Amino acid sequence: MPMLVIRISEVAPVISTPHKANWQSSTLENLICQTEEDFTLVECFQGRDCLCVIEPACVLKKVLRAALAAFFEALDGYTLAELVKPSRNLVRLLAMPRT
């Protein structure tokens, strides 16, 4: 998780103060796609130089593509603003001052 925090800060337009409305409405899918470089779950997703011997007959590839699509669809349903707003329980658990 610390890596994500560091990488988020590198995506300046998404989280910088002048663009507050932009980062608040940014979906987690958008954020993850901007901060992560590779979503290759298995070698055959690369589309080149695949050495897997069962690749021509593999059905797992289809299942994993569907799972990855579902993952992104779920992330698209949440904004960054929804996650950074601490709930009462989170404030209590982390002993955070209320704002």
C-alpha cells in the first residue's frame, strides 16, 4: 500500500489542490490505471513470446480476462473522495482528529 500512496502523489493532476474537483470525482479505476503499469495476470496476456504449452487450448485465459474486467468494473463504482473521507469507526480506530 505505501507504494500506491507514493505513486498517487506522482499523478499530480489527479490529487493536486488546484484540481480538487477532478481528484474527488476520479474513480478508483482511473487512479489504478494511471498508477499501475501492467495488468498481465498470466504470460499469455502479453500476446507475444508465450511459452505456455497449453495456450492454444487454454480456457483459463477467458476466465481471467472476465475476472480482470469485473475488477475494473468494481473499481469504477467508487471515487477517491469516497475512500479518503474517514468514517467515524475509522477515526476512532486510528485515533484521528475529527475535521
